[in-house]
Amino acid sequence: MKRRGLLRWTLAVLAVTGALLPAGCAREGGSGEYPSKPVTIVVPYAPGGGGDTFTRAVAAQAADILGVKVFVENRTGGGGTIGVGSVARAAADGYTLAFVSTSPVVMAPNFLDVPYDPLEDFTYLARFVVSVHPVLVGGESPFDSFPAVLEFARANPGRLRWSTAGINGAPHVATLAAFRQEGVEATFVPMQGSSEVLAGLLGGTIDLGVISDYSGALAAGDVRVLAEIGPEPIPGLPAVPTYEQLGYPLAPAIFFGLAGPAELPRDVVARWDDAIRTITASAAFSDIAERLNGNVAYLGHEEFERHVRADIAAARRTLRTLGSGD
Amino acid sequence: MENVLEGISLALNFNALAGILLGIVLGQILGSIPGLTAAMAVALLVPFSFYFDPWVGIPMMLAMFKGSLFGSSIPAILLRTPGTPAAAATVIDGNPLARRGKGGKAMHTVLFASVFGDSFSDIVLIFGAGALAAVAIRFGPSEYAILVFFALLSLISLHRGSAWKGIAAISAGVLLACIGLDPITGAPRLTFGNAELFDGIGLIPMLIGFLAISEVFRQLEQPVRLLGERALAFSSRREDNRLSGKERLSLLPTLLRSSAIGTATGALPGLGSTVAAFIAYNEARRTAAKPEQFGKGSLHGIAAPEAANNAVGGANLIPLLAFGIPGDVAAALILGALLIQGITPGPVAFRDNPAPIYAIFVAMLLANLVNYLVGLGFIPLAKKMVSLPKRLLFPAVLVLASAGAYAMRGSLFDVQLMFVFGLVGWLMAKYRFPSVLLLIGFILTPILERSIRQTLILVEAADGWFAFVASRPVLMILLGVLAILTAIVVRQRLMMKRYGLPKGPA
């Protein structure tokens, strides 16, 4: 026990020291097998959210597998589009990668002038998780089911107040599409980040919230789950209906994955695809996923790329018929 | 009680103590490097929290946070370069005191105030989290709007010069804060098609530009023969290098008031330690016996923002432990680490498995002690590092500042912005425009704008203004307080006019 403790400490001190040295210092000869120097994964959000925590877990395990340091860098802004865009323009050598998810890749380009083309500018390496985004109400809310919410909103146009973690993100767009189909007119209150939405639900500022970071409040009974916006039921809550079951036009499986700039070398793609497959198969990763409300959902390079293309096409089609986006 | 004892025994083992020490030392060093915010420092430790027990990994992260808030004030005092935005208000009195040779005293004041603020908010967190959180959760957009508006009004009194210059500076800050994506519609505003501006102007390049770079420009105006001088001389008198017991005692009211301000600010997610520091500074000056000393190196002016910004740290965990809502980025990182450890923060954690939470509490208090002791060792080191001639020190500041502006987003654009702000700040100081007001306008506008616009949307979803206000008891109380305060001020002014009493501090 004592000796293991000491070993852990040595590792910890070494790793912190290593993390503080700029990545460039470790540059070794350019030749040889990939990877020969540290890899940076850009997370386009502030540290601390679900995507960030997942990426840090993946990076920690990938470092062991690949034998080099894997840094996580938070490059925030523009709802995730700035960080992702910076990776699109990075050198296609596999040393700068991005954490990608549905909002910046599939949704944002329909609403914003983003600095990248999600179809042309990326190599999608692998998907590791599909995240759960439930529709929540406060613990004392009078609504006990999603139909009850819709009924209230139909009878009282504009009175239902709801929010999501970001404007024009997947939860926002999908729920808006659901409301349109149901003929519901509700008031969207723009908020920043899931903690503001959660506070709004608990404090009675809003009636409905669609967010992914909610475990503490759910365990305490401060919120209740009425629906799930993705296609798959929430683990442990099979009775909660999904947007797909309810027949709504958009039921996005919100993916968490890794991507690099376009035309990454084959060996880079293969190395990361393998690494993610190994990581997602590990018990440690399933534990983390369960605790962070995500479903482990490995998808290899080719399949992930096909999936992203299909998602983009579907979102564009739906948004056009709904008359939003361009 | 059993759980408390178990918690204490968990916290008092070698690994936990080593974690705290490592966190504090790294935190103080990283905090003193401009551009690395406390949250970024904490993020570096997230992977370790995967491998250690929660009562080792989490205190290490908290210790890092506490250490970095102290560390960030050191360059603020010695080099006018706040290590993190939270130390910006510390520059106002800390730097003048250091220039009088009393840098040692200034740093000891910071250390004492930081540890005081930390301990205060930790104790409130441990004994009063539930009650405070229950009040704080009732604060929605309308309540935030009133609070921030009130803060903005009172902070205007930081400026004692020409009124129109003050208005010009604060308006410029408000205008600069409007750059970026519209917080409600998501449409780009004043970005001129530049994607770098989508997220608005960064606070760090702005602070470093206005505070540090403008000072470098000012030094360039000095005659060349002075450049060989040391930038900062430290008096060798013992009295100038320590904080006496009497001074500590006299700071106590300021420390208590500022810690309370910081704790309240921290319990309300989204306001942040920079805002708390400025409000506490202003309050300390407003209630001071000798307000004329503020801005020239008042110990109260150093202690107030430092106690407040540290108090925010502990208080940010109040909504986290009560409801699972993280108060800021650092708390969000701690939430992630707790979840990975299988601890779901919230009342359930206290019911089901409280020992680790108590262990974390004990470790937080221990971390404050360690922060104080390590800080005592850090102060002489810091003195040595800045005892360089100006011609060496200021170029070094330039490099450090550029790296700091770059590090936040990895953007050269931010470095360019920093230099532009440096130039503007230098010109503003030359023509006596208060750049502090510009910074305050810039910091408060996003929260103010968002909460006002959210309120307007919420009012539309209610039965008009009356029904909206009637449905929010906290809003009614705040409006009542605001009305009474306004009445008092108006009455005072009328009395002054009638009886020609001397004007008090405006």
C-alpha cells in the first residue's frame, strides 16, 4: 500500500511537471512512427463540462496507449466553433486534434458563418460516447409528463418558459422542431451553460430545461426527467419517451468524438481509431461514462464519418422545411 | 459525528497532506504567471483526480485554486500585472505601496487577507451552505439585473475626477463589452466579420494591456539614465516588510466585510471573483476612516479585494454541494472529478456517504494553513525576482505579458489587442481618464445586459410587469431596499441644500 502510494506520487509529480513544459520542447526527430511527440486535443469549450471531462479521461488513457503525452487545451468561443475551426486550419500531421460534438459540426453551420466546412475540413477519427440530453422540470413542477407540458403550452401560448445550455445547439434546435410540430408556442429564455439552466429550474425562473449535466439535482429529487431528445432511451430510465419515439423531426444522437484536419495520414487515423476502440472497451471508461451520463458508443473512422455526413444532411433538410437556418 | 471523525481521519493521511502541499505550491507559482487563470491551473489536475481517492484529489484541486489566487496578487503588486483577473483590483493600492519600498508589507497583507477570506468562506460553506443556497437559488435574471445595476452605480464613485471623463471611460467599457455574439440571438455584433471577435474581447488581454503594458509605455518616457535603476526598491526596515499585530487588528472590520461580500458573491453563480474584488474595494473605501489614502497604498485597499476574491472560491462550492450546480469553472471541474469518483454532489451525498465530503472540508481548512506557510516562503523569493534594473525588468514584463495574453485562447490576435489596450491605457492615464472605470464597465456589462434582456423575455411570458414582480418575492425585497436607499440619499442631499452642511463623500 505504502509503496504504491509513493509510486503514484512520483507519477503525479512527473506528470504535472511534464504538463507544465510547453509541448514544443519535447520535439524529437521528425521521422519514425507516429506519434513521436505530444499530441494536443483542443476542446472548444470551457473546462469542466461533460465533453471536457470525457476528453480528459480519453486523453489520460490515450497517453498510456500511444506512449506520448496527450494535452487537453480549451479554446473557447462562438459556441464551440472557434476551437474546432482552429483545428481545421492546423497542420494535418495528427499532433493537433479536436474534440467534436453535434452542436459545432452539425448545428452551428446552419446558423452561423463558421470558419470551416464540416464536410470538407475534417477527418473524423472515432466516436466514443453518445451523450444523454433529457428534458427536465423542477421537482415541484406541476407537469408530470411531456404531454402535460405540451397541453399547458397549447392552452397558454407563450407562457411556457424553457431553456438549453446554448443558443442554436442541438438540444435547442431539436426541441424547437418538436414544439413546431406540436403546434406549441413557448418562450425560449437564452441562458449560458447548463448550470444557469439548472439554477433556473430550481429557482422557478423557467419551467423546462434541456441539459446534460444534472445528476446531483436528479438524485436529490430537485428535477424530474420527462423526455430524452436523442433516439436512445436513457440508461436506467427506459420508460422516459425519446423524441424519436414521439415522432419528432429531429432526434439527434449527440455524439462525442475526435477529429483532426482534413487528409490526416492513414497511420494516424488507424492509431487513434485503435486507441479509442481499446479505451471505450475498458471497464474504467464505462464507469466514467455511467457517472457522467453518457452511453459508451464506439464508432470507427469510416462509420463515424458516414454518420456525421448523414447527421449534417438530415439537420439541413429538417431545418429547411422548418424555415429556420439558411 | 461518527462521519465527521471518519472524515478527519481520512483527511489526515500522508497522501492527502502531500496533495494539499503540491496543490498550494503549484497554485502559487502558476497563479503568479499572467494569463494562467486559477481555473486553468485546476484543469491541469483533473486527470489525477481519476486515480486518487476523492479526499486526496479534490483537496489538491481546491488547494491549487487557493494557492493561485494568492500567487496572482504578487505580480499585481510588484509589476502591475495581475496573474489572474481576480487580482486586478489589488493593483490599485498594492502597486503604490510597493513603489514606496513597502512591497514586503503589501505582500504580507495579501497573504493574511487571502487566508482570512478563504477560511471565512470555508466555514460558511461547512456550516451554512444549505441556508445560503436556498436563498441564492431564488435569484433569477431580474434579481441579478438589479444587483449588478446597483454595483455599477456604486462603483462609479471609484472615480474622483471630472465627471465627463468618468462617463466617457465607463461608456467605452460598456461599448467594448458589446462586441461579440449577441447573448440572446447569437448574431455577431460589431465583429466586422472577424471570427476572432465572435467571443468578444478577452478580459485577460484587456487587463494586462491596461494595467501592465500601459506602465511599460510610461517607463519608456523616462530619461534613459534612470533605466539602470532598480524598478522596485525594498526598504530594509523590518517594519516595512511585515504586517504588525496592530495592523492586523485594524484590518479586521475590512476583512470581515470583504469576506462576507465575497461569500455572498460566490454563492450566486456567474458573478465571479473579479466582480467581488472590485465591490469589496469600493465598500472598504466608502466606509474608510481615511478614504484619501486609497489609491496611494492603503492597507485596507489591498486587504479588501484579496479577502473578497478568495472568499468567492469556497463559496462557489455552496450551490455545488446544495444542488449540484457549479458556481464557476473551477467548481465545474471539481463537479466532474467528484462524479468520476462516484460522488454525486447535493444533499444526497451528505445522506448516503458523508465521510468523503467531511474529509474534503477538513482538507480545505488545512489547505488554508498550508497556503499561509508556503506563502511566507514565497514572498522573499518574489522580492528577489523583481530586484532587477528597469532595463531588464520591463522587457521581461513585456515578454511575460505577451505570453499571458496568448495563453488564454492560444491567439496572437489577443496579443495584438493587448498592445492596443496598452497604448490606449497609457493615453488615458496621461489625459486623466479613469481606466479602472472602463474595466468595470467592461466586466459588468455582459451580466447586466444578459439579465436585463432575459428579464424582458420573462416579463413577456408573464401577465405583465405587475404579475411578474408579484411572483418573485426576492425581487420585491430588492426593489424595496433600492427604494429606501434612494430615498435616504435624496433626503441627505435635500438637507445639505437646506442647511448648507458640508458635503460628505459623494
